[in-house]
Amino acid sequence: MAAAPSIIYYLPKDLAGYNFKWFEFNANVNYYFDVESSVKPYGLGGLNFAFVTIPSFNFLNGSELSSRTTTKVGLNLGVGADFEVGNMTPFGE
């Protein structure tokens, strides 16, 4: 087993005059299957916490009033594999 935490920050996105900001925190655990090979498959599971900031506008004069941050919690499930290549170990999920 291995812990695989990650933080993902998305660059702010301007959509129709709204400046969206978004980042995620993931806490995953990888369970490695006992295989005698250079390819090590695993299953993963964990939690996702996403934070999105959306501005509020006054549509009468187009000015920004405030911003609101929304938090969502999700479940991460998946499969992947580590590939032993010399002294490097690339992976795919």
C-alpha cells in the first residue's frame, strides 16, 4: 500500500466576464497487487475536496459585488500501474 496525496491548482479562467478559481486536494491510497513483473498494477481509492470561487456581479451596472467559494467532496476510485524502467518508475492511471 502507498499514500498518494496531491494538490491541483487550475489557472483562473475567464468565462463570459466571470473569473473562476478552482483547486483540489486529493488523498488517495494505492493497493498494489502481488505480481512478479516489471509492471506493478494497483487499485486506488480516496477522497477529493474541490474548492471553486465564483464572483457575483451586479447585472445593472456590471460591477463585481463579492465572490462565493463552494466546497464539494468526492470519491476517487481507479486503477493504475507502475512501470519499472531502469532507475525510473513511470506510472499510468
